[in-house]
Amino acid sequence: MPRLMPKPPPRTPARAAARLAAVQARYQHEMEGTAMPALLHEFHHHRLGATIEDVEYADADIDFFDDLVTGAHARQAEIDALIEGKLASGWTLARLDKPMKAILRAGTYELLARKDVPVGVVITEYLDVADAFYDKREKGFVNGLLDGIAKGVRG
């Protein structure tokens, strides 16, 4: 009889590192247009778990990182439509800065595709990522937008 392996918990330091790295990778892709295979290779071999300019990058759940980066890329049109549907009247995705788009796209992808991760975990984790880039006001924006998307895609 095959032994069933337990699912990894949705909130671990390795997954938190994967989420932050996925946002950084999505940002780099937006800025430079780096092809997905090259982008993944760079992060696998030069960023995740590395020390760069005296900053130590945490070991990340590589499979989870890959899913967030490639999944958000593959479903970007669907994700962008969901995000734009939650923006205030007169706002478009183009008005958001690139780090914010990267956070919202990764978070929205996870809400859409990773039903194994509870909504509360997804939102809390991306609020932590937003803390690395923004002040309180922007963090509230991420919270409200991801919560609205979660209600639409998870019920």
C-alpha cells in the first residue's frame, strides 16, 4: 500500500521566501522582459538561498516559487482582468507601479490556482510582502483588493 505524504503547510518560511522571490521575479520580468526559463534559472542559481551584497536570501520552496512565477505569467490576462475589476472607477492597472502589480498578480494567481492555501494565509503573506516595499496605506490597498478578489474566486 503506498504511503501518503502529508501536504506541506501553506505558511512556512520557505513558502514566504518563495512568495517574496516570486514578486521580485515578476517585477524583473516586467522591467526587463526576461524570458521565463532565464528568469527561473537566475533565481534558482543566483538568488534563492544566496547572499548578495551582504543580504542573505532565505531558502525558498522552489516548486512553489516556480508555480507562482510561471502560473501568474501564463494566466496574466485573466489575473489583470480580475484586478482591474476591483480598482476604483477611473483607475487602470497601468496607473499602478510595477512592484504593486507584481504583488497583486502573484497574490491573485495564488487565490485562483492554489486552493490548497487558505485565503487568510494568501492575504496575510502578501501583506507581509507589501510591507517590504510600501507604507501602511498601500498595504491597506493590497488587503482590500485581494480580499475582494478572494470573495469573487473562492466564494
